Amino acid sequence: MSQYFDPIPWAKNPHLQTLLPRIVRRTPLLTPYWQRLNLPDNDFVDLAWSEEPKTAQHKPRLVIFHGLEGNFNSPYVHGMLAAAKSARMARCCHAFSRLQWRTQSAKTHLSFW
């Protein structure tokens, strides 16, 4: 593994490199549909859907869990949403898949529930 690091020309300052991911993250291009699930122990879980849940009942779902101090508006959650949106691929080789689903080591479309 090489120990050489070549920063982008306009961000050579290490402090700027630390802050840069938080500064340049984009907000998601969706307005979430909120759903609250009441739990048996009188607590609750809020779900942020990308579209109306009733119209998306038979579509695949991606679940993103944030940390204890995070929420839907956390920059790292936006980063995961952007990565998921651009993922649509099977990366077993150098080229992206033409299919709409991912394949890892099995046929994942058989595991949708």
C-alpha cells in the first residue's frame, strides 16, 4: 500500500480536507413521506419514505439506518442516499450492469419481500 497522498489542488489544507465532506454533501432530491410506527414498549420509529408507501408496496426497498445522534437531515445520510441512487449496478467486473437490481453472489431479486 502506498503512503503517498495527493490532495486536490484547491484543498491542500488538512483542516479543509476534514471539513470538505460535510461542506460539499448535497441534500437529497426528495421530500420524504413520514410514517410513525408505534412500538409495543410505547416508543416509536419514524420512517422517511421516498414516495407514498401505498403506491410503492410492490417495489424493492432500501433501508438506511442513521446513528444515535443522526436523522434524515444528517449529511452522511444524504451521502448514503446519493450512493444508493448511483449504485444500480453489479460490480463483479469492470462494467456496470444493465439490470435494475444488484447481484452479489446470488440472485438477489429472489429475496425481495
